[in-house]
Amino acid sequence: MTNKQTTRVWHPYTKFSAFEAGPLPEIVRGDGVYLFDSAGHRYLDAVSSWWSCSLGHGQPDIVAAIQRQAAELQHSILGNLSHPRATELAARIATLMPTPERHVLFASDGASAVEAALKIALQYWHNRGRPERKRFAYLEDAYHGDTLGAVSVGYLEGFHKPFEPILFPAFELPVPPNAAAEHAALEQIRTIFDAHGQELAALIIEPLCQGAAGMKMYSAAHLRQLAELCRERDILLIVDEIATGFGRTGRMFAFEHADIDPDIVCLGKSLSAGYLPISATVVKDSIFNTFSDKPVDHSFYHGHTFCGNPIAAAAALAALDIYERIDIAGCARRIERVFREMIEPLAKLPQVKDVRILGAIAAVELAGESQPNAAAMEEGLPAAQAIRQRMLEAGILIRPLGNVVYLMPPLTIPDDILTTLCQTLVTAVATSQSLSSAPKVGRTPRPHAQH
């Protein structure tokens, strides 16, 4: 195979065959909901640049905050030092939680926030003299990032098969495909908790919507029951809000739909509206306080060079100001109303298996194809790829997940552009043909996954 790539960039989640038609489009500018390439083409960013740019591109207040901070302080470590932007941002984040008695550990990306959460949960039980509580549970088809700890609790075979031999074992819990299946799923989960609860450190979940699994969704009622099971058995609950946080689901955080109070919350992506890399692990003080170094040293020896970087923190503070000013969750609810009016009717088409909508997330699962182990490689399966191409020809960027095409546009998308986006997707799906003869591909569980 000849790789015709003409740059030295190793592009993530990109096959060599993507370069066969020539160099990839080179994005040189962003403005509002649009990206522009070096050839002058304009693209509607219908996936918010990997679900992060919730305010679109070139937002002047965030750009100005970055410029001001860059002129004042570019970087300073947080080990035995502090700086104003980190202090301000941690306080702001804590006030967004159900109770503000929290401490915030910063990192640069979502997977790092998850890694920290797992290590915090593990050391918490060690600090309490319960080292046997060293196992984790996760939801089937979860995705929490590509670092090894995150992969161990979010294994997708299409992404992670080569790394399976070095992952730690974890308990995989079923996800109900619909409300009618919730009772059976909870009974299975209760059985696992009854048998292994004394060795479980934490359950980690994507609340309400499992992104890389193809925007699989489950109900707030089920999330509430999971939280209750954890509380009954003294199992920590880690909620991964990296994709769903900051208004995307119609609430500031998806877990708010279930009225629960997670022990640890992981944030990223839209924390800075996608403008600079920053993430956060938000931890209840009842956990944080066990990390004292007296009389025994329980300090958390974990950190990253650029955690809480002043410029990134300034961008995040500016984003939070805008979220509050424009009611970011209300923006998502506005988009949801349009999605339900325009995209939900696609469920009636024979080539569509399901339509799932939650806030400013709309997913159309195509019939006649299946997703190997819940997520094919991100380029999508054939019918989804055809729809992607039709959308691209109309100047709209999407990235299918297996047989699922989805929209996650910036939450500030104007009504007229939103309507055009939805109509373009509706037309592309309605004129597509499903692969009715495609064989079903079953899930292949991890050899070490525990049930």
C-alpha cells in the first residue's frame, strides 16, 4: 500500500486510504459555525469539531481573553504554586455542581481527566484502608478515551483490539436498548454488584448518551437507578461529561436530567468551548479529604505539565461567562425542538432503524447494516459513507459512527442555518438505499471482560 500523504502529520482516526485522492483539506480559518480551507471552500461544522466547539469558531470574547492572558502569564506549574485563572476556574466549576464542596484537578484532555478519576477512586479506597476495592465497572460499548486506563473501562474492539492484552480486567454492565428492557438490565447489574460489590472501587458511565457507540441513549430514570445502586453499596460513581457537558443535552450537565449527585465528574471538550486543550476532574471533598499527608502520606502523586495552563483557563472562564449569558442549555433545547420536528420523522423510512435525539444531539441509525462491536471505525459503513459524501458536497462536515449518521452542531447555530442543515440530512437519508443483504456482525466480548 502506498501512502500518498504529503505532510508529516499522523492524523488520528484516519485511514491511509483517505490520502489516495490527494492531500486532506487544510483548514485555515474558522468563523461562526463554518470552517474554511486553503482552497477557499466553506464547511458547516456539523459535529462541532469533535463535539467541542459549542460556541462555534472565532468567538471574539474568548479570543480576547486568550490574548489578554497570553500577554500576562503564559504558563506556571500548579505544583506547590497557584495562579489566579486556575483558582477562579476551579471555583466556577465547583459552583456548577449539585453541591459546591468539591476540588478540581486540571489536565489537558478528556482521557487524562478519566485516568485521574480512576486513580483517585482507587487511591481513595486505599486511603480508607480498603485496598481490596480495586476493580471498576463500566457500561457496555462505553468510550472514555484512548489512554490505557480509559480503554480498560471503554473497550471498543474496532478501535482497541491491539491493546487488549495489557488492559486491566473490569466488569461490563448491560445497557438497556429501551425502557422495557431497563428492569432486566438492572437485575443483571444488581447481581454483579451483589457478587462483587466489596471489590468495586467505582462505576464509570457516560450519562444518557454513549457517544462513540453511535450515540446510544438510555433514560434518565435508568441513570437515577444506577446512581441509587452505587449509593446503596457504597460504590463511587464517576460521570464522564466530556461530550455531554456544558448544555449539550438541554441541561448544563446530562446527569442533571436524573437529579443525581455524582462523586466524580470528568469535564473537557466544551470546557473551553473547544478553543484550547483543558479538562477537569471534579471530586467531592469527602473523597479529596482522604488524601491528607498526616499522619500518613496519602498525597496524590499525579499531574501534568500543562494542567490548569493560564491561557487555557482564561479561555474556559470566558466560555463559562458566555454560557451563562446566553443560557447555553436553552440553546440546546431550541435545537432539540427543530431536530424533533425535522429529523425525528426519518424513523418512518424503511432504510432507517432508529432515530435518537437528546438536546442538540441527533442520531440516525441506518437499517441493513450493523456496527461491529458497537462502533465501526469513524469513517462509517457504506450507506453512512454515502450520506457523508452527499453532505460534504453540500458543504457540511459530518463523521458517521459505523451505521449511524449524527449531528452535534455548535449550540449557537442560527435558526436558518439549522433548518438548512436538517433538510440536507433529511434529503440525503431519504434518497439513500440501505444494504439489505449485509450480514449481522455480533459483538465479540473482551476475553477478560467479566460478566
